[in-house]
Amino acid sequence: MSAELDEAVNTLRRMIGEEDYTLHTTVVDESSIDIAVSARDAACEECLVPKEMMRSIADDCLSSTGYRLRTLTYPGEEVPGEPPWRFVATATAHEAGGKIGALPAALRPVGASVLSGPAFTVLCGARDNLALHHAIAEAPAGSVLVCQTGGEPDAGYVGEVMVRAALARGLAGLVIDGCVRDADAIRALGWPVFARGLNVRGTTKDPLLPQSLGCRLRFGDVDVDPGDLVLGDADGVVVLPGARIAEVLADAEAREAAEKEIFVRIAAGETTMEIYGLSPRVQ
């Protein structure tokens, strides 16, 4: 745990009362942590602040650390286990899978760029975000919302209110084939959002428009199904099919190890021409 993150957690401990409560902190990946709260006794449990308020306090404490709170567990609740995946760089995952899963390059991070989690797919009506409100309420903690926007990207489908709602539900991030707004707030909150751009235009909430949750979506030449693994970083977004997650991540680990050996050889003076056995330049 970094010194900055350690200080933020200690600040949270002091704020809620170290003598009555203990915080059990787990660093999940490069940008998220889990916190489980235990109380000294039953009386202290009853005096705990509402969970939504605790999450807001924790978010404020973590705001300058580069980390976000993934899940918050209170006494009596089941502590989430380790996810069945780990974050790997998008380029590594793409290559390890046989050049698969790269979403369109137009999807760029608005703020925090490290993203990983299972896809929870959302189809919105054109310039309508009702389905996203439903998704935030229904998606399991740790999910990445993956959203298509009915062919009309030019609207602010998500803003600060919805990002705060998603954080309160423990969602891992958003990938949207459309625009968002309140960019400064999104950056400050540290919740990963990948979008086509920014747009101040408002949206409707019309239940009669075509919309769906848990459906197959298509981004360019990539199909995204519920439960597929979504990975995001500064290079873009890659989606791994659910049936291939374990295989591709194992190959990605081997690829990372091989690249470390290449770095050593480069430092020792070899050229990439020699390392990769490339053809000489045509004269």
C-alpha cells in the first residue's frame, strides 16, 4: 500500500473512531480497494453511520490517491472474494488472445484509465439514459457498465449524479459508445469512464424507447456479452470473451514474462532486429 493511500485510510479510521471500529483494507488492483468494517460490539454496530454516508466519506478521503472504493462491507455482510481475474494491460491482452477484443479507438478515458471487471451490458434509447439508471440499480458490485446509445452518441448520457450513484453501488466503471458530461467531477471522483467524448446536451428518460439490459452489443467488429471481461487503460478498451478469460490471461502472463527478458536483452545491447530476427533493410 502506498504512503498516500495508507494515510487516506488512516484518516478514515480516525474519522469513524479507531477505538470502536476496525477497517480491513484490500488493494484489488492499481486503482481500486475494498474496505470491510468491523465493530467492537453490537452497540457500536448500531451506531455506524449509514453505508451511503460512509462511502461518501471514504470517497473524499481517497480522492487524491488515485484509488477508488470498489466495495464497502459492513458487519454481518459477506466479504467479497478475490475476482477470478487480474488486470493486464490492454495491448498485452489483445495480443495474447490473438489480436482480439479491441474496441474502437474513439473510446477514450475521461479521467481514471485503469479498468477491469465483468461486462454488464446496456442498450439505451437514442439520447435517453433511462436504461443506464436501471443498470446502476441492478448491476452487481464490481461490474463494468458497457453501453450502446441507439446510434446517437451526441448527448451527455452520464454525469456527476450517475457517477456518484454508480460508486455507491460498487460498480467498477463505464464504457459508453456515446458522450458524457461533468468531466471535471468525473475526474475528481476517480471512477473510470471511457466515452466517445464530452457533450452538454441533456437526455430523456422515456420508457417507451427501445432499451435493454443484459443483451449482446456490438462495437465495431467486437461482440460484447454479459460477463465478458472488460479491460481498460490509457491505450483503450479490450473485451475478452467469457469462455476465454482464463486462457488469455494465462497467455498474457507468459507474454509479460517474455517481454521482461526482451528488456534485459535490449539493455545488454542487442537490437530489436536481432531479437526478433527481422529481415534486413532492402537496399
